Amino acid sequence: MGLNDQVVDVQAGTVVHVGIGVMRTWRCKPESNGQLRWLCIRAGI
């Protein structure tokens, strides 16, 4: 997962908090044998 200029390795069970205004990207590793699945929960401010 990309957060601004930082890359964070994630796996099943990983939780990442993304602050307001942080750019985010997702991508699978080329050797990955599974599909990318993710859940986004947004809290109101």
C-alpha cells in the first residue's frame, strides 16, 4: 500500500489508519497468486 511517498507491506489481518489528505494507492505483487481484496471503513468527522 502506498501512503504518500511511503510503501507499507500489508497481508491478511493488517490494519492501516490513513489520515485526512494522505494520498493512497494499492497494487498486488507480480508473483501474488491471489486477488487483492480490501475493506474501507470511513468514520464521519
